[in-house]
Amino acid sequence: REQAASELARLAAAGVPGADPATWWAALPLSDDRPVRGDDEQVWISPSKVERFSTCGLQWILESSGGSSGPVASQSVGTLVHDVATLAVDATVDLDTLLVRLDESWAQLDLGGPWYSRHQRAEARKMLERLRAWIGRAEARELIGCELDFEVSLGRAVLRGRVDRLERDTDGRLVVVDLKTGSSQPKKADLDAHPQLGAYQVAVEHGGFSDHGRTSGGAELLYVKKSSKSHEQAALSATEDPQWAEDLVGRVADGMAAATFVATENKHCRMCTVATSCPLVARGRQVTG
């Protein structure tokens, strides 16, 4: 696309008729105006995709269609920390046990130079230390399991995914804990309607973990990048509108199946991997299929 735009600009400068880039791009027809899914087709979504789509539908469709590059180094390290975290079932698991698992898989990461690899290894160790510290403070809840899969149907939406930790509180309710290794954290005011946490609670209450129960006691984001800080969302049953999360999943499924996708300006725009295809930013232009 950039090469084509450059060539059009060159031709326009030479006075070639119809070569003005802005006019040429705007005149391009859509290659296909049909919906992504038919009315009778199911839509498979995950809690993280519910959040991503709710943030910006255009970003979701472009990235889902291959518009983003592969994972960056920090994401690879985060994935490895998630893997090691499955061993941290309680406070009795010592740090050395976690670090042995970390080192077993570390060589598989391509982190460039030795200095950067050592730096990332030190950061991974700190995250595991913070995870253990949080587990020691949260032992009032019983751990049911780590990395547990679920799948539930809600109309045309099929909500499926995997939870980092599933725990049971003192009232016998299920609580999903999602481990986060990134830096960006939600504002306290946004937690009550946090899409990903709400979707996890919907999965619980629709039998995603029916062997263990169907009553949600809330959901929690645990950030270990800089501190062992958790952000909790209250149980759906305790909110003014207990149906809000299920309604959101339904709207997202319909939106993902649609023919058009809305670009939404938000706090993540500066880090967007597909901004060059977004009409809301200066470096983006009309998106043609």
C-alpha cells in the first residue's frame, strides 16, 4: 500500500490525470460488502476478544485478518510467565521451583542480545515473586485449578477460552483470576463494566465449569508487572443489572458477524498495530477490502 501511494504521488506530481492519491483511494470500491457471518451461523468468541472488540471493532477485524505482526518480546516473556504460573498452586511452592521451569523454557525465546535477555529474565523473576506474594495473601480462597478450558453457548455466540486460575471463595462461589503481565491497568471506575471479567462471569454462570458450580463470586485481574496488585469485579448478581455481561456478549457476537466495523478512538490508539489503516488517525486512510 505504501509503495502504491508513493507511486501515485509521483505520477500526480508529473501531472498524470487521475493519479491524485486521495482521489484514487477514495474511489476504490469495496471488494465484498457481505457480512462476515450469516444470520444462522455461530460466532466463536473469547473473553479477551469481547474486550478487544468493545474497545475498537475496526482494530479487532484488521488484527483478526492478519493485520498485525507477530508477538513482541515482552508478550513472549508474558506467555512463559503464564506457563510457569501453573505451578504456583499455593504459597508452599518455592521460588526455586518456579525458576527451574522458567529456565527450562527460556532458551526457546528469541530475545536478541544477551543483555536484553538477562534484563527480561530478571523481570520474569520479579513477576513470579509478586505472584507468590499475592497467593500468600489470597489463601482465603481455594484453588480449583489452573489453565482450565471452558465453552458455553449463548444464542449464536459460543463463548470459549481458558482461565488462568479458578478459585472458590468462602461462600462456595467461583472466582476467575486472570493473570496480567502487561503494564496497562484499568481504572477503578471501569471495573464494574470490564468486558473480559464480565465474560468470564457469564461463562461460570452458564455452566462453563459445571463440575465445580455455576454461581459466580466475581472475577479478578492480577497484575504482576510492577506490583502484585489485583483489580476485582463484583459478582454479577450484586450489580444493578445482572444481565449486562450476557447482553454484551450477544452484542459483540452480532458485531463480529456484521459487514461494517466502527473505528473507536480510545486510550490505546497510540499503541495500535493497525493504525495506518484507521481513518481516525493522520497516518491512516480509507480502508478498502
